Amino acid sequence: MRAAASAVLAALLLSGCSNFSLNPLDWFKGSEGPKPAPLTPLTSSQPVRVLWTSSIGSADRFIFSPARVGDAVFVAGRDGSVARLDAADGTTRWRVSLDARLSSGVGSDGTVAVVATDEGEVLALDASDGAVRWRAQVSSAVLSAPAVGDGLAIVRSIDSRVFGFEISSGKRRWVYQRAASSLLVRSPASMALVPGLALAGFPGGKLVAIALANGAARWEGTVALPHGATELERVADVVGHLAVLGSEVCAAAFQGRVTCFDMRSGNTLWSRDLSSVTGVSLDARHAYVSDDKGAVHALDRRTGRSLWKQDALAYRQLSLPYPTGTAVAVGDLEGYVHFLAQDSGAFVARFATDGGAVRAAPIELPNGFLVQTSNGGLFALSL
């Protein structure tokens, strides 16, 4: 068991000097890793409505997150395909093929759509027609979707640097830098923009609020503290989705904790031991987390107290849980989207997409939500 656990952990990590696969969920594959739980038929199921479907290029070993701004949805794939779709019906407004192999995207404020490559190139497209406005270079590969707002495109590279570029010109305004780690969890670490601040998580279990005006740190909070006897055991990177609601921001660390902070001061509101690579989502009452063993947790948003746990999807490489109506939707490695009751975690529905893993966090649509699979399938769904 110890050898298998070590193999799992090592496969989830990216060494700064290596050329390992960047698939953040390869750790479940092979004879040494845990086997995904088989799915059991649902005795009763609510109908799942397909609002529309579309497609974009395959994600390959990376994770591409759609971005919605108003009535537009921007999507991208590894082969350089970028498209703007209508959020209501999936109609393609434009589609371009860039001369670049993309590794992350999309970030948008409605005026530009920003994508990036694993060679550190950043490309900003005009949101109205897909024409390339500008290109810029950062110091290393970009795995996380850029964040765009307040006149800036914020880009995170894997060497723990955050760059602020002017969206009008591509001119670099500032760089925030932390010491790079020799081992990194191979999962995108998203950023969140709030008025005046960019929130970003880092190796070592830290969450930092960065001033958009000059790139200076406003406050730093501890999501989790590294612990253990070996370098592998001490990895505690803040990865996945950062959840912002009201004056709260919540983050998760691999081999660490889920922690919520007061965004104004950085003070800790509550913390709970849970390891995740996909982060946290919030609704009015709950915080939702998919842990790295495939269990979905609902926590009390005020205290972090456990409300329920659904562990029938063990090791199925779950996406970020997405609260929708009275259910929580979560994707898995075989392209299924599972719907759990928000009050109990019981299964209420299941939908099969195109068989590609649902790794990116679902995004909100006017009447439902959108998932993008690793095969490039786009499925707008509603329960």
C-alpha cells in the first residue's frame, strides 16, 4: 500500500526540471494506482435537459476552461482553436485557428479573449472578431486560464510568477513573484479578480491578495501548512478553483485544507482538513469540495462543519462541484455528469457526454451550466 501511495503522489507532481506529462489526473492510471469505482444504475432519475452542444479542439493533457461574459462564451483547445459562441443557443459567432499550441484559456472581460501556451506565450484576441490584438511573453508555461478585468490581463506561470498586462496594448505593468518550488502539483491554480485585487494561490499553502494597481501583496493567508518527513509529503500547493462570494474567499490545498478568509483583511474564518486538486465552490449555504479520493463534500459555509459526504464516485477524477438549482453537478473521468441533491448528497440524475473527461470547472449559463470535456465537447445542461 505504501508503494502504491508513493506512486500516486509522484505522478501527480511536476518537477520544475523534468518533462513529465502535464495531465493533472494521470495519477489514477496504471496498475499501481487506485481503480475508479464502477457506476451503479440509478433506480430513479430526474430528466437532464440538453440546452445545446458544440465542440472545440481537444484539450490533450491540459485543462481548458470556458469563459462567459454576458451573452458570449469563449472556448479554446490545444490545437490553437478559439471560438466565441452564443451563450443562449451555442451558435458560433467566430472561430479562429492560432499558430500556437495552447495550454490554457480562456480569460475574457468581453473586449478581449486571452489564451496562453506551455512555452509562456500569451495571446489576446479581439472579442468581437477573434483577431489577434497582441502577444506577450511570460517566464514559463501557463496552465491556468488568465483572469481579465480592470483593464488588465493577469497571467500566472508555473514558476510562481503573476504578470499584469494592459489589455489595450499588451504592455507589462507589473510582476508579482514568489520563490519557485522544485515540485508542483500538476493542476491549474486559478485566480479570482475582485475590485482592486487579484487573488492567487501558491505552493506552500499560501493565498495572496495582489493589488491590481502595482502588483504588491495586500495580504497573505495560510490555507495549509506543509508537513511530513519527505519532500513529497510536504507538498501543499493551493490549486483549483478559488471561490468568492460576498466578502469571503475560499481555497483548497492538495494534502492540506480547505480554508475560507475574510477578503478585506485576510483573516481566517474557518478551516477544515481536506485535500483537493479542483478547489472550492460556494452557494448561499454551502461550500462544496471534491477531494482527491473522489468523494464530494458539502460543508456549512459559515463554520466548515460537514453536512454530508458522497463517496460512491471514489477515484473517478471528479471536477469541481457546481451548485445548480436544488442539485450539485460534478463531472468525472469518463465524461459523466452526476447530479447530487444539495440537501443530502443523494444521486438524482446522471448524464453521459462524449466520453472525454470533464476536468474543467462547469460555468454558469443563463438557464443552466456548461461543461467542456477533454475531447473538446461542449454541453450546455439543465436539470
